[in-house]
Amino acid sequence: MSTISVRVPDDELAIFKSYAQLHNASLSSIIRDVMMEHIENEYDLAVFTEYEKEKTDGTLKNQPITELWKELDL
């Protein structure tokens, strides 16, 4: 596992530590979880934006769910 360092003002560090304590978690796990959630949200937004663009442009390709089930052998 790797280690990173982040410089933050003392007042922000106090907020981060209080938040971690409130959730009974380590500061490292809180920072890691928040970063992953942010990345996931950004990805979800990009996927949704692309979907909306394709729908608007008329280039959206979809298929019945039964076809997906066959493809996944369900």
C-alpha cells in the first residue's frame, strides 16, 4: 500500500478529524472513501451525459432486456 501526503490548513484538518471521529473512522479511510465517491460520481455523470447526448442525437442504441439476458446466459 502506498502513502500520500496532503497539505491542508490547520482549521481544515480539525474539520476533517472531527468528521472522521464522528463516523468512528480513520482520517485515511474517510479521505479514501470521499475520493472514491467523488470519482464514481464524476464517472456516473459522464455516462449519463453521453446517454443523454446519444438520445438527443438519435444515435442511442438499445435492445430488449431479454437480449441482454441471453448474452449473459441468464
